[in-house]
Amino acid sequence: MEKVISSESFIAGSESFFVDIAALLSNQTGVDIFRISMSQNVICYKVGEASINLRLRLVLIPFKNGQTLGRLSWLDRHGIDHVCCYVNEVFDCLDIASGGVWKKQTNNVGGLCLKQFESLLA
């Protein structure tokens, strides 16, 4: 039986996770992000540089079986969502396996966010 995960679990772990992501982006690209309020997102950060209109956001996806996943993505100025990865409540990177089961991956979530960010700037 799947463990039921509430949105509060994601919120509780998201602050330190996003602090780490902000540090990674700052160190690797020199770009700072700032937390903003945006409807339909658990957490949303905006790139501080005005010429880069991107928002890093976490949206929760509940399933009928009680499982909840987070979708981490960059939202561009056109409203197009560029998915970095899917995460569980402890921010492990997940991918869907055969049979529709979500499995933990070895990919680094921060690295995937950085890679997606850099591809959007290219």
C-alpha cells in the first residue's frame, strides 16, 4: 500500500531545498532567485535579473491512490512550463517506470534544474 503524503510534507521540506537550489544557481550562473507568491504553486521563485523572465516553481500532483508528487519546473515568459523533474516529499528525483510505478532516480535534482535553466538561456 502506498504511503499517503500530504502537501504539508512538501512545504516543510521545500524551504531548505530551495535555499540549496538558489545557492547552486548563484554559484554556477551568477543569477539570484527570490521567493514570490503565485497561485497554483506550493513554492515559486523568480529570477532576480529583470532580463531573465523565468520562475522556478513546485506544483503538487495528487493521485487517486493517495500518493502526491511534486513537479519542479521553470515557467517562461510565455507561460510555457519546462519540467526539470518530478520529486517525492524528500525531493528525490523520480521517474515513471513500467507499470506506472514512480521510482527514485540517481539524477541530482539541483543539477536537472540548472541544466534546464541553462538550456532556456541558450
